[in-house]
Amino acid sequence: MGLYERNHPDVMMFKLERNLPDMGLLRVADTVINWGRSSSLWPMTFGIACCAIEMMAVGASKFDMDRFGAGAFRATPRQADLMIVAGTVNAKMAEVVKRLYDQMPEPKYVMAMGACTVGGGPYWKHGYNVVKGIDKFVPVDVHVPGCPPRPEAILEGIRFLQRKIMARRVLTRGEHHTPDFTGVSVSPGTTGIQDPQLNTAPAVPTEATS
Amino acid sequence: MAATVEARPPDKYVDVRTQELQINMGPQHPATHGVLRVAIWADGEIVTRAEPDIGYLHRCAEKIGESVTHIQYVPYTDRYDYLAAMNNNLGYCLAVEKLAELEIPERAEYVRVIVSELNRIASHLMAIGTYGLDLGAFTPFFYAFREREEILRILEWICGARLTYNFIRIGGVMRDCPEGWLEDITRFLDYFEPRLEEMNELLTHNHIFVNRTANIGVVSLEQAVKYGLTGPNLRGSGMRWDLRRDDPYSIYDRFEFDIPIGTGIKGTVGDCWDRYWVRILEMGESVRIIRQALDQIPDGEIMAKGVRHLAFKCKAGESYQAVENPRGELGYYLISEGGQISYRSRIRAPSFCHLSILEEILPGSMFGDAVAIIGSIDIVLGEVDR
Amino acid sequence: MNTQEILETLNKDGVGQGITLFEGPKDPALVIPADRLVGVCEHLKSAPSLQFDQCILVTGTHMTEIRDKKTKEVTRAEGIEVIYHVRSLRHRALVALKVHLSLEDPRVSSVASIWPAADWHERETYDMVGVVFEGHPNLKRILLPQDWEGFPLRKDYEFPKEYRGISLEVDPPWPQQ
């Protein structure tokens, strides 16, 4: 079995059917849970810059992200599993991204889409307020490079994330690698609107109004 | 078809006065086209005050403009208005060429016009598709994207990128048209023109859409001029002003095309529907321009002689060059002291000016219409914050 | 209508005192004394023969000192230049107005009451270059956070290392020894 098929959700389910009598109960449960999680990744509607247009293109008619179970874009982080950070994050935006990440329910995954979120991109040298890589304040599961990445690259990133989820251990013992970001904190910044009530209230209301 | 909506009497809602409510919209919001944040003060359902808060995508454009060379800066211009990267390339290259006094070969000029107008259609398709999405119509989005993908395929064929092209270079264009490319554009235009009618059936005359956009967010001509509106937003308010005709750059004086303006077919002149309708008509005009350019395109060079790309130097001076972006007047004001790097490069982004009118037109409208108004002025946040 | 003709019209209307014509290698401009800016702008907007009704762009530039290489004389003093581009839709004309300010105390009257479009442009100029526009209704930073330090488009600006706990530096590609 090639590298590409390893841990793929459908392949794992196929293996499960073949080897069911030999597997332990928890192992079976793990596989089923992971299969469910990886096959219905709901991303959050969160476009920042140019990459957001490619993210929309992936969701639209030609590329159709729904084929991989990841097409149900949610407008609120509370219903989302996957945060696709699509675009340059600057000093003013960073606390919003961090807050959105904190609002998502577990288990949650982050895709850093585009060169800017991976490491500053074209703004790494002269961008005085660009955060060079979002992995400075949120844990990133998949990096998708490109400026902007092609839609196929995003689909590849989704499939990569699915394989990563299939390798996780939910009920069985053992370690899966999760980066520790508990020490990183982002304090809320000030904004242009000088209204104390708005500045103390959460900066990100998440209900869609349309 | 052809539904018209009567203007709402202004005193109809006076009695429902309640406690003032503060609502925060954005920066993460599905209908703000990026990371715009608007603080809205509402009295019941009626907006009393609105204050846009921008800067969530500030990417230091002007600092980079005075730190990298002219040639290196062209790819950065792609990323400011990322929906119309060709037009941004064109504006910057024209500004530098004006300072450097370069003569552009004929064929390059025609290729520039063709790709800019194709990109204008793609940008308007995006504006219309997402505008439908904002108002709850999901289907037109997919149809608009289907056509847009065709344009992206054509542009990708010639320059290899889907979104950030870096195709128009200082002194000409990156490469000559590949074999069969021009014929393919003709084929696409034959395919695309009937699709405009399809878009009208889907969205333009849809009763719900007309009800949500006609007489909403009316910008009078006086307001539009006062707030520096340009492009489709100014034309939607009834002003026949287009830089391609009124201050011709490149070779636009050789083509025949109309300048559509808003006439208040469904409601008042300058409402959301008019701005939308101007964009639909402009796509047809772009098709006309491309057809003429395809007929006239000569053979020849595609890059000006004597442009040394590794050590391109500009003459000293300062100049302002404006082009008609899909969103409005895109201007580059460059100060050069000679040498490879600009002393100052200032970008006049149309969306930045358009956004400042929100403070003026949002108060008095219904809260639910705020999304319709923000969508109708078609902003790109990369350009607002730069 | 070019810049020379506009200056002649201003002189004819009696508001041209102190205004000089800047003739660079490319675009010309009118250099206006800072204290007379508002009066000239009001005239530019209201006079029927001018009608400059649309403010296109406000630019602030930090001009560094330039000395002649041989004689060591100062050919351009250090300061801040504010450039206004205004357009007349009726007469299809575009004119650039320049105001020279000192670097220590860059102050000029706001033209936001004449052209509301200048409101945000002036805020951005304040944000980036630090020009204080007197009489502006809402002069505060527009693109950067309110507690940002320094004005990025000045030539002596130093990039910050971090902002509120987030590092703004580039990670080295490998662990440094």
C-alpha cells in the first residue's frame, strides 16, 4: 500500500471490515470515531485575503470541496472543526484569529493556507506589522504553501489532514503528537472604535445576519 | 419580470423607537467580503450610526513600495486588488513607464487591453456572485464561478497563475500569446455573451432580489462626487464618467464602447440595484472592447527595446497615473529620485474611498439592508487596507 | 486646463498670493503656503471656472535632506510634504497641490470639511507619516492599532520586534547555535 493511501479514511474502513475479528473493541471504536471526524470536516468561513478567493473557488462549482466531506462552510466557529486561515495575518488581526480558534469546539484543526500564514510570504522582510507565520500563536495541523495555493493544493491539504486525523488515538493508549501552545497568550488589542462597551465585548460576534 | 418597488415613506418607522443597540459586525463575518469591521448603532431596526474599522489586512504596501525595486514591486501590486490583478499591474507599469518615458510596442498594448478587460469581467462576475450570496441567493454564485473559471483558465494559459498574474511588466508584457490563445478567447466570448442573459434571468429581475436592492442605499450624485466615488459606483449614481474615455490611457481611445449609467429602472437613481446593473452592462461593454482588440491586434514585439530588467532605472520626477479598475479609479503616485527604487509610492485605492461613504449612507437604513449596501459598493479589503 | 492656467485663474480671482508653480521633470504642482490652504481649496471648489469637486488623493511624504555633492549646500531641507490631488469632473482637469511642513511640528488645516473624501485620506496620512490635521473631525489612526508607536512611512522608522505579546520577527529557518 503506497504512502498516499496510508491512513486514508476509506482505506482504513476497508481494513476495518477485513480485520474486524482480530481487532480490539477500543481500536475499532477509534477507527470509527476518526473516520467520522475526518469525513465531515466543517470549515469556518474565514477569508482574510487573496487566498480566500481560492478557498471560495474550491467550494464552488469546478472543484467542489464537498466531495471530501469538507464543503459545509460554517459562519460561526462554534459549529466548525477546521479553521482555514486564508490570508495574511497582521498584528491587528492576530488576536481575532486567536479568539476564533479559542471559540471552536474540540477537536479542532487549523490549516495555514498560503505563504503568508506559513511564514510571512512576500511580506516577511518589509512587512512591519505582518505576523510571520500563524504558528506563532495557534497550533497548525497542515501547512499549504503557495501564493495563493491552487485549489488542488487545498484539496490535497484536506486529504492530508484526513490522514492525520485517522492516525489519532482517541480511546486506545498511546501518544499522538500534539504541539503544546498553552503558554502562548494574546492579549486583546485596542481598536479604532472608542466605545468602552464595544471594546470590552467580544470583538467577534459570530451570528450570520444575512 | 420588471417589478418596480415604490420608495418607502420616510416617516413610516418613526414610532418604533426603542433603546439604542450596539452591534458589531466583523471582522470575521460571511458578508463583509473579507475582514471589514463595522460598528453599527441601531435604534430598533434602523441604523443610527455606523463606523467602519479597517486595518485588519494592512500589509505595508507603501513601505514595500519604497524598499524594493520597480521591477520587484509589480508582483506586490497583484495582491492589493486580488480580484483584478491585471488592472493593478497595468496601473503600476503605466506609472513607471510615464516616469521612465518608455515606448510600448503595439502588440503589447493590445495584449494588455485584452487581459485587463478579461480580468474586469472576472472581477464583476465575482462581485455579482458574492452579492447574490450576501442576499441569500446561492445559485448565481455557482453560475458566476463557472464562467469565472473559464476566464481564469484563459489567463492561466498565458501567464501560469490563476489569481496573482504578474503578467504585465514594465515595458510590455511577460510573453507573447501562445498558439491558439486568441482564437480561444473568441470562442469564450461567443459562449459568454448568452450567459449574461442567463444571469439576468437568475438574479437581475428576480422579485426578491429587486425588493432587497431597489431603493436601498441610495447614493445621490452629489454625495457620490463629494465622497470621491469612482467607477461603477459613480456611474450607478448617474454620472457618465469613465477614465478609459475621459482621460484615456494605453490605447483605449481606439475602441468604441458605451458607458452604462444607473437610471433608476427599478427604483431610485443610485440605489443598490443600479450599481449592480451597471456592472452587468459593463461586462457586455468589456466583451465589445475585447472583440475589437482581437480584430485589430498586430504582429510584432511584446517588450520595449532597451529595458534592462535586472537594473531598470527610472528618471527622477513625480507623476500620478490613474487607470479604470473594475472598482474605480486606481491611481499610483510615484516620486522617483532616479535609480532603481521609488522614493515614495502612493496608491489611490478606489475601495478605500468607497468605504468612507458607509458612514453617510448606512444611517437611516434598515439593519438588514446594511449587508445589501456593503455588498453593493463592492469592496476588496486587500485594497482598502493595502 | 493645465496647472499653469489654474494658477493664472487663481491670480485673476485674487487668491493667488504666495502660490508658486512647482515644475518638476514630470507633473507640475501648485505650492501653497500652509496657512492659506483652506482658503485656496474653498475657492478651487466653489469658483465656477474651476469647480474642483472631487478630492482624489492626499499623500504625505517625508522628505530627507539633500546636499549638493560638491558645495555641501542644502538643496532640499528636511521636512514633510503633503500633496493633494483634486479633480474637476466638469472641466476634466486634475491638479496637484503641495504644502511644505516642518518635520518637528507638521501641522496643517484639514480640508475634510470641503471634500469629505479627504477625511479618511488625512487619517491615513496621520497614521503613516504623522501629519496633524487641525480641525479634522476624527483624527486617529485608521490602519494600524491605536496604540502603535511611530509612523511607518518616515524614513527613519524602525520596525517593531513585537506587538502585545506576538512576535513580529522572522523565525530563523534552523535552530541557531
